[in-house]
Amino acid sequence: MGNYGQFCPVARAMELLDERWTLLVIRELLSGSRHFNELRRGVPRMSPALLTKRLRTLVQAGVVERYEDDDRVIYELTPAGEELQSVVEALGMWGIRWMPELGDEDLDPHLLLWDVHRNLDLDAMPDGRTVLAFHLFDARQGARDWWIVVNEDGVDLCDADPGFEVTVRIEASLRALTRVWVGEADWDEALRTGEVQLHGPASIRRQVPVWLELSAFAAVPRPTPREPVGVID
């Protein structure tokens, strides 16, 4: 960790938190990830070696607890780590309001589908197995097709066909589905324009926007566009 050499508590906190990826690892722990491979799926562009290093630092700082249960390593936030939830939420809301434009480099099918699979309204879904198939036609090869399988054992995200009958198929560009997910576009608009297409029985298609609860930040109000300073009519 770097040292700012200041008594300011903000500076002291940032000595730990401003290392690259650290707050995103904490974001994943706050979202329910508890195992190393789950954390990796939430930060897919982070190398395993760096994730290991950041987790070790967070454990040493008393923000994360590491223990073993039935030969599986589990990571959980300590009370100090849980207090960072309001910090992460505030940063997310600020990012939605003041950094609204998504660049191509911000679009990640792995993170999008990982986020979708853990934000389903399971109480609204039918009993038995439900399979949501996603086709992101403009994503890079190998990351275009995904399946979310919901059954009594839980929710699984697959990047290879699990072989089950598909309940509903969702086709969209990566950007269009991401915009819906983060609240930049609503379902009605995306479906009306054809940016997102649903294939399956009509009764099921109507339920998809209910099943997918959207990002926790989707409801954050966007700022009103401002007139550029210095513009002369």
C-alpha cells in the first residue's frame, strides 16, 4: 500500500482503498460472492495473481476474513468491510449521475451476465427449471451465448449450452442489454425498437422484465443535460 503521509482519515483510508481493483473486489463481496472463482467472475479482467494479492491485503487490513469450510476457502467481509457498503453505493450513484456515457471499453458480457444471474426475482419465476438463453450478437467470439439455469438447487450461469430446453431466448446487442440493465433505457423502449428481442411463448415474454430485477443502480436519477458553457446562438 502507498503512504500519503497525512493524518487526514480520507488519506489514510485511501492508502488501502485506492489500489487498482480493490473497491471492485469489495463490491463483489458485498454482492454475495464468497469463493475465489465467484470473485473472479465478477472481475473477469483481473488476473488471478492480482486478485490473490488484493485479498491478502484486505485480510491483513482486517476488512476481509478468510477461512476454510469443508476444504473450501471462503472470504467474507468483517464489520469494517461491511461498513464500506455505503461508500460503494455512493460511488455507484455518483458514477451513474456524472459519468453516464458507456464507452465500448466498458462493455463486458462476462460481468453483465454474472450480474444478471444474481439479481433475478426468483419468487416471480415458475416452479421447476427455467432456462434463459442470451445471444449477444455483437460480443466477441466465445462470449456471445449464455444460459441462466434456475431450479430448486439455485441459479447457475453457463457459457456452454447446458442441454436443457430453453424457456425464453433473449437476443440483443451487448450495448442495448447493458443500457437496459443499468437503467439508461427501459424495457418497453428496447422491445419496441427491437434493440432487445424476446423469443418464446407470449405469457413468458411478458414476465422477463419482471424476472430481471436490473442493476441496483438502475433507479438512480440521471442529471438533466446542461447547456455547454460558452455556446453562442
